Amino acid sequence: MILLRFFKRYVVPLWHWYLAGLAFLFMTNWLAVEIPLRMAVGVDALGTDPEAVRTAAFTIGLMGLAVIAVRSLSRVLFFTPGRLVEFRLKNDIFDMLTKLQPSFYSKMKAGDIVSRVSNDMTFVRALVGFGGLQVFNVTLALALTGRMMMQLNPKLTLMTLLPIVVGLAFMQAGVFAMHRLTRLSQTQLSSLSDRILALLQGVQTVQDFCAEAAFQQRFEKENLEFMETNIRLAWVRSTILPMLGLAGSTCIYVLLVVGGPMVQRGELTVGELVAFVTFVAQLLWPLMSLGWLVSVFQRGYTSLGRIDQVLYAEPEKPEGSNPSDLPRVPPALHLKNLSFTYPGLETPALHGITATLPAGKTIGVYGRTGSGKSTLLRVLTRTWNPPAGTVFIGETDILDLDLDDWRGNTAVAPQVPFLFSDTIAANVAMGPIDPERVNVATFQAALSEDLKALPEGLNTVVGERGIMLSGGQRQRTALARALYRPANLIVLDDVLSAVDQETEQRLIDTFASIGQDGQQPTMLLVSHRMSALARTDHVLVLDQGKLVDQGSHSALINRPGPYRDAWSSQHEDPLPELPTDAALPAAEVVQ
Ligand SMILES: Nc1ncnc2c1ncn2[C@@H]1O[C@H](COP(=O)(O)OP(=O)(O)OP(=O)(O)O)[C@@H](O)[C@H]1O
Ligand SMILES: [Mg+2]
């Protein structure tokens, strides 16, 4: 199934390469039969017919030159499709990796994916390049050279093939051992790469906590195991080749012991015996490579399976084939009993949330750490899909919208911003750079002053994950990224903590005015700061994944609850007087 799907999509379209390669391979094998036959004629004419010897020598010379050309061409024609398949596979995998969602990445480690795209790819290339070449080569060699040998002398042919078959059995055992060791070495390499990757990402933390020795020890242990596997592999590999030589010498021995008397009895000419020696030498490698071929197919097939898991992973796009149109206006979001549990966990991160987020309004989200604020935003932006029937725009379930359409309409500044090792401008634009708009966005994100201090301003390369920037600068670059494109839904996850209050107020106002076609976007603003929340139209208060209160800022500070407590701890002003019969939170919805 996997193989069929792969061949149909990647190999069949390259059939003309293989056909041309096959033609040249046929010529190569035809010449491989013709040359020894000419040799036989030449040898038998030695001393009797000098003219025939000269003609034979001349023809053999010409054919030898032709072999160089056709053999090289046949190899190029078979190996090129291998590279082409690899090229297309890599492109397709990358494309898929850009589409897959966190549920996939939480199951597969980065190092593992990298190893699939690099190591496994080598085996698949071997399968369609070398593998394809050898299958046809062995078939043609047996069909042409083998047939000619049988024609010349069946008895001698069978006798000489015997050592080859025994050699093949030994070789096969060696190849199996190699296969097992190679797989082990692949897994160990994956694990080593993962360790290096983890260290690179956290090297500063390792140094800060003096954990170098522990990390080093773990790495050395795995590295040692990796080396030992490879040394064993080298042993197996080095014994295989001499074995091949031994099989060849045994064949020559048989030829001399059995063929010699045949010549004396006149059943075989000397020339034919010489031709036999050449035939055997030519058949030896293709036959021995049968064992190799089994391994190439096995490894190729295993690797194909591993690549297949990425290539055909299901991106979570549960919308039907005919997604509903997304109206180009700021959306009003209706949450109906929204619960969400991360895969593999038991406790829901969001629990039965029912609320309406009005169009074109700014909605604050408040809650203690771990209360589910970021999760709520991730579910609304469909980083993780909400369960069906829980989030609606008007009457439409957001799962029925085209995902790209939905995201194209949304600007997100996540809590932990990610910057690529590229220039600030490229990080802001995330695509074709419009310098004018980048300037505006960085100005609005209060980054202009910082840019002046950077060596190359907008063209400064920020280093791995933005390491060259301060935490606040990184956050503001992410804000500029969200400001760069007009959106109808804006989602800011606790990103205003890196700016002073005045800038914070200005940023909220700016975000509130950058909707598409000049409309006021719907904005979700997670914050711990009361000064930011005070500027919102409506606040949702979360606690342990539940919506425990909601209302306008002024309503919330006027009734007891976590919000009022937080407000009082951040303000020295006296708390507003509570009415004596202060009602507990009434579900309140702003339209
Ligand atoms: N990717 C994830 N996989 C599994 N569990 C997660 C994941 N992200 C968050 N959680 C869990 O979900 C719960 C809510 O986390 P969330 O990040 O939404 O909290 P938060 O309110 O944003 O907190 P903070 O104020 O610290 O940012 C936590 O218990 C957390 O452990
Ligand atoms: Mg959070």
C-alpha cells in the first residue's frame, strides 16, 4: 500500500528516465557478452590467423570504449530519478510540516523528524536509484551472460555457479547483520542529534546551573554506544568484500579443474575457457549484489514507512470540502459550553465556557497563572481545534471555515514570541517585505527607538530565536508582526508587559484601529495588568479553566471576586464601596 502510493506519486512520472536507462543498461550487458566472445575468437586464432586476432583486438578495443560511455550513461539515467524523487519528497515533506498542528508535533520529536528527512531519505534514494539499477542489471546479466554461458557449456556453467551460490548465502547473512546494525546506528544517531539540539536550545540554562558535566556524561555514554555499533558495522562490512573475492577465486579454481580437462578432451576451446573466466567475473558482482539488493529494499521500505508517517500525516482541517465563506467583517464569537482537554491529559484546560465576544469590541481575559487564558486564545485561533459545536461566528461553527481563511483574518501575538534567525524586517513581515509598512508597524509597536541602537536597524539579524534582542524587544517585534497586516480578529497574549503604561495605552488604541477596511477589529487581550484591562469593553475572568465571572471592568471591581482582589492589590486607591447586599457575579453579556 505504502509502496504503491509512493511509486504512483513519485516514481511512475519519471518512467522516461528509467526507460532510457534500461536501453543503455541493455547495451552494456550486450557488450558484456560480445567482448568475451570476441576474446574467444581471438585466443583461438592465436598463432594460426593473425588477421583474425587483429580484428578481434580492434573490435574489443572499440567495444571497451563503448562500454565506458553506455555504462556511465545507464548509471546517470538511473541515479538522476533517485535525486529527483528525493528533491520532490523533501519539498512535499516541508510543505506538510508547515501545515501540521501541535497535536502532531507533541508526538514526534524534532530530532526524529530531521532524521527522517535526512537519513531515511538516503535509503529511499538508494531504493529508487541504485535499487532500480541493480534489479534490471541482475536480470539482464542473467538473461544475456547467463544464457550465453549455458549455450556454450551447461555443465561448466552449473559447476561454476555453485561457489557463487554458497558465497551468496554467506553474503546474505552478512547483509542481515549489517541491516540490523545500520538500523541500530540510525536510532542512536537520532537520539544523539536530539541531545545536541536540546543542548543548543538550552545551552545558557545548562551553564547557569553548572549542569555541563551531567549533560556531557549522558552524551558521552550515547556517543560511545554509537561508535561501538559503527565499529561492529565496519567489521561486518569489511568481511563481506573479501568473501566476494573468495567466491570469485573458487570459481576460477573450478573453471581450471573442471574446464581444463574439458579443453584436453576437445569439449571446449581455450578461447571459450577464457571467455568463461570473463563471464564469471562479470556475473560475480551482479549476483553477489542480490544480497545487497535485498537489504536496499528492506531499508528503503522501512524508511519509506517512516517518511510516509510525516508525508501523509493528517493536518487537522476538519472543515468539509466546501468550507463556509468567512465574512470580511470583525467577527462576533459565540462560545457555547466550550470545553477543551489537551490530548493525553485527563483534566480539561477549559471547562464549559459560555460567552459572547461582541464584534469590534476589545475583550480582556483575566485569570491566575495556569487558569486557561492562553488555551482559550489557542482554541479560538484554531492552533488547537475546539470540539465541534462550541465556537460560532454567527450561525457558523468556526470548524466549518477554511483554516487559512480564518488565520489570514487573525493577527496573533503569542505569550512566548518566536523569532527566526533572520533580520527584524523579515521577522515582522513573515513574507515579502514592504519597507513602508514595516516602518509603520515597528513604530506602532514602540520599537523605533530600539532600532536606532541596533547596528543595522531593521536589517539587523537577530540570531537564533532572537537571542540578540532583549526579552521586551522580542515581544515588541512580535507585536510589530501582528500589527503588520490588517486583521479582523486580534489576539494578544500577555504581550504588553514589556512596555510602559503610556505605550500600553497607545498600543491598545492602535490595535483597536487596524482592522481591515478601516473597521474596528474584535480584540482579545490577555493581561495581568489592570491598567490594560481597564481599557477593554468587557472582561472574562477565568479560574481553573472555568469562566467564573464576566462584565465590564467597572462592574467587576464593584463586586467581590478574584478580579476585584487583583485590582485592589495593584492599586493604592481605596476600593470602591460595595453595596451591602453585594450580589455574587451575575452572568452578564455585552452585545
Ligand atoms: N501544550 C499543552 N499541552 C498540555 N497541557 C497544556 C499545554 N499548554 C497548557 N497546558 C495546560 O493547560 C492549563 C492551562 O494553561 P494555559 O497556558 O492556558 O494557562 P494561562 O492561563 O495562559 O497561564 P499563564 O498566565 O501562566 O500564561 C495548564 O494546566 C497547563 O499545564
Ligand atoms: Mg498563558
